[in-house]
Amino acid sequence: MKENFENNNEDADFSPVVKYEEMLIENEKQYFDVEEMEQIIEHYLEEEMLSNALNACQYGLTLHTSSATLLILLSEIYLESDQSIKALKVLQSAIEKNPCNSDT
């Protein structure tokens, strides 16, 4: 039982959110794959930390400029921030960049 608890704590130390926040504290750039960026952004959205979600999404888009998934998350952030016109423009951009993506 204790082993499972310790393993869960170890996994939490290596979560993308922890890695991202450590990067911010140390003011260093690090690479995150698209799935890690999605996890980070979704974490901040779930916690209703929209400015953190926006910053993470913008960082993710510097790493993955044509990611339709990150653009969709960015539009969600804009919608949550009552910026529907920006959200629509971002969605249109996602469709233009990746017209075959079933998420868009």
C-alpha cells in the first residue's frame, strides 16, 4: 500500500504541469510535446486559471505552430474570457491550417 502511494507522488513530481512551472521559475525554455502542452493547458482551465492557461497555450504554440488542438484550446480560453470574436478567429485559423482535422 505504501509503495503505491510513493509511486503516485513520484509520478506527480514528473507531471508536465510541474515541469512547466519549474521552467517558469527558473526562467528557462524547455521542450514539451503537444500532448504535454494539452495537459498543462487543460489543468489550468480546470482550475479556472485563465491567464496561466493563456500563457501556456501561447508558449505551446511557439513550439507547435500548426497544432490545431492547441488552437482549439486557445479559442476555448478566449470563450471563457468573454472574447468570442478572438475565439472565432482562432477557430478559423485552426481550420485553415488543418482542414482535415476532425477536431476542428
